[in-house]
Amino acid sequence: MTPDPAVQADATSERAQGPLIALYAGSFDPITHGHEDLIKRTLTFSDRLIVAVANNVNKQPLFRVDERIAFIRECIGDDPRIEVRAFSGLLVEFAREVGARVNVRGLRAVSDFEYEFQLALMNRHLYPDLETVFMTPSLDTTYISSSMVREVARFGGDVSGLVHPVVGRALIERYRELAMGREGRG
């Protein structure tokens, strides 16, 4: 079967644009095994991945941006194809700045889809060259979310199967600090 010349031309023009840079943005408060899974799998179809840690002024994160970046670096190791950076403002502006052509979003459940779909359409409106790719987590990480991990840790539950050991220890310590602060005021 002879390849379609139009398809070959599109593939050639894509390669001419340089390496495929993917963006995986989120608050990562904290990074979980589910995030790690998507990071590793994104590298199977991209040349570079920028893990973009959002500095969302509308949220009260448990960990500072620099702490979240350090956790991500600890979890992913020193793969030269991965860069971890903080950003604030519009994701599409950050994507333009770093030359990303793919925006990776994880979908754990159908309930995630409506919001993510609207976000993808708005991003396409603002930056048509950024393609959103929805990825489902591996079966053993589907139920994990940062908010659930924080809740389990807050009440002293075992998070060892949900996050990297460094993150697990940091969660225990942070909630201990917060509890001590409440006791000091009480």
C-alpha cells in the first residue's frame, strides 16, 4: 500500500518544526504515583516533557511551589528529557513561551471530562497550535488524586502506596507542623 503523499507531507512538516515538546501542567500538591505514571508514559510519544507546576492564586496549597518542584524532581529522577518549571497565568502563554505543541491532561473518571473538555476548547481558541491529549491513568493509579492523598495523610492514614516515600514523609511532617500550630493557638 502506497502512503498518502498528503500524510507524508504533514509528517515531514511536523519533524521540521523540531522536537515534539509536551506540557503536563497541574498543581501537583503533592505529586502522586498517578502523576508519575502519566509523566513516564508521555515520554513514549514526545521528545521532551515540561512538567509545569501551577502557581494558582485561587488555591491554598499545602506545599509551596519550590517544594512541589523538588518533590517532582525527586520522583522522576534525572531524565534529561524532563524539565520541571513553575508558571503562573495562562497555560497557553506558557506553552507558547516553551514551544510546547501538546498539552497532556489526565482523566481519571467521566466526571473529569466535562471540565477538561471545556478547558481544552478554550485553550484551542486561545492557542490553536497547542493540541490537548487526554490520557487515562494505569488501572492501579486510577483512584489516586492529590486531594484524596492530602485527606488520607491529614488523618494519619497510610499513603505509602500512593506517593513517593519522600512525599509521604513530607506530608506527615507538614500535617504534624499544622497540628502543632493549632495546639499552640488553642
